[in-house]
Amino acid sequence: MASHSASHPQDPVQRALGGGWGTFLAAAARSPRDVGTLLPSGPELAQRLAAVVAGAGQAGRPAVVVEVGAGGGAVTAAIVREAGRDAVVIAVEKDPGLAERLRSRELGVRVVTADAATLPAILADHGVDRADVIVSVLPWSLFGPRQQREFLTIFAAALRSDGVFTAAAYSLGYWTPAARRFRCELERTFGEVLPTRTLWRHLPPAMTYVCRRPEVTDEDITADPNR
Ligand SMILES: C[S@@+](CC[C@H](N)C(=O)[O-])C[C@H]1O[C@@H](n2cnc3c(N)ncnc32)[C@H](O)[C@@H]1O
């Protein structure tokens, strides 16, 4: 369902100046704790995140791929390239300016301007029960303990049991308390958590987690005020 025309500048300077960086910077200035960086994801990181999308879903039904914190679409375009033609791609972005920028790119995805915490309602609006893949570039290290756990509980509960959750993380902050807490929360929420190698040429250096086997308990879901 997607167009495949997005450009992917390799150079961080081009990455900054092209591709709607003004919109991204304005969003970062408005809500630094939500955006968490001055640069959108580069193509290598986008491709690494999107790689889990290939082969998602089962024969006979379109894959459902959700991106949370889609920004202006740096990762969305890579997801669209990896997803099958019939895949349903839902891109959730809280900042209205970035969501509008993403919409204007006409990538063939369903852009929803909303807080990712409302994911169950978003899926219901789109006639979807659970997602096959959830891709996140949310600023996890800026979230407090409660927020990290709430988001992960919501996302794990919104995933099919054979689904995949993937998240980007900046490697230079790997040993900070918030980043370590995030890893612990991932391990608490998923039966399998695989870190990938750092992309040192990415600005800033980044890696991803690939998580399978969501293990959300009824207690977690009941404690979640968004459900
Ligand atoms: C680090 S930026 C990543 C943007 C884009 N995905 C990329 O890789 O360049 C984080 C994005 O998450 C969005 N965001 C933060 N908290 C959010 C939330 N609760 N719900 C939806 N989007 C959120 C921010 O507005 C921002 O666009």
C-alpha cells in the first residue's frame, strides 16, 4: 500500500538540512523531552529497525505494523519499503507539526496524531486487534520508571503473541541508570530481548533491541490506567 519514493541522505549534514529538519527542530524546541534529539534517525538505523518488518504477518492476512513516535517519517519510509504491499502501516506521532509533515510525504501509511499510550484505542479505530510489529524510536531514556513500564505494558499487550517489538537506543547513554532500567523493563516484559551491534557511524551512535514473546500479566494490564 505504500509508495517507495523516500530519499535517504547518508550524510548527517544533508540529513539535518533536508527532509524537513526545520519541522523536526521546531518540535524538539517545543517539546525537548518528547523528541529527545536534534536529528532524525539516519538511514542505517532506520533500516536496522525496519528489518524486523520483513516477513511479518501470516499467509492470508495483511501484516499490521505500528510505528510509535514516527516523527517526520525517517523510519517510516524504511518500514514501508520492507512491508508487503498489503501491509497496514499505522504511524503514531504526538507532535501535530511532525505528524502533518509525515502525512504530506504520502508514504501510504495511516498517520495518527496521538499519544502512543492510547494505542489500544488507535488499533480499535483501525479495526485491528493486535499488531505483528511495533517499531519505536521514543526517547526511552528520558522517560521515568513508571512511564517506561506503562508504555512497554501497553505495547506488549497490543502485540500478537508471535509479534516483534523493536526499539532504538543511543549507545553513548548505554550505562546511564535510565538506559539500564529500560533494558531491565524490556527483559521483564519480553521472553526474548536481543540487543544489536552499535552503529558507530550513526549520529549519535545507536543500537536497537529486538524483543519477542510478550509476557504481560493480567496484573500489569489491570494496573495500566490507559486500558
Ligand atoms: C527521537 S524522535 C524520533 C522521530 C523519528 N521516528 C526518527 O526516528 O527520526 C521521538 C519522536 O517520538 C515522538 N513522541 C514522544 N513521545 C510520544 C508519545 N507519547 N506518543 C507519540 N509520539 C511520541 C516525538 O514527538 C518524536 O517525534
